[in-house]
Amino acid sequence: MTQQRRLHERYEIRLPVVVLHEDTAYTGETQNVSLGGMLITGDAGRVPFGSAVRVRVEASRPAIESEIEATVRWVKDGSIGVQFGSLRAKEQWALNQLLKAGTPG
């Protein structure tokens, strides 16, 4: 059995997010975040597998608020895993600021 290694380290971070899919906004909360994607729980868990979404992070510091294009890579028990698309410099900076406050895990 081969063990798959992750490209980006995950950080335990709880932040409110809004997942935008088609004409609907779903609320949720991050459970972990990396530069490659995030695990989200809440209403966002109803977004179908394979969907193109935009994730808006509702951070307490306005400079960190960002909207990121992503794809739903898995759905399970009311949670979704999203993989980020190409990150612009502003989005990558905002994610790095969030990760500084998180706990690796």
C-alpha cells in the first residue's frame, strides 16, 4: 500500500466561510486549511462533488478577507474538501496570513 503525501501542510483553523455555488451562498466553517485547499463543514456540505465554487473567507481582519476559486474534490457527512485553483498574489498572501495563526495538524 502506498502512502500519499500531501503537497501542502494543513493547519487547524476555524473560520467562517461562504461557499458560492451557482446562485446560492452556503455558510460553513473551515476545519483545516492549506495553500492547496480546505476542509469545510456546515451548509456548504450540500454542494455537489465536482462543483466549481468560490470560497469567501470571513476573517476578522478585512485585509485577509478573500474570495478564492476552488473545486469540490470530496463530499462526506456534511463536509466538503475543496481544492484551490490558481491563486493570485493577493489570495496567496491572505492564505499565508491565515496559516501563520493556525496549528499544524
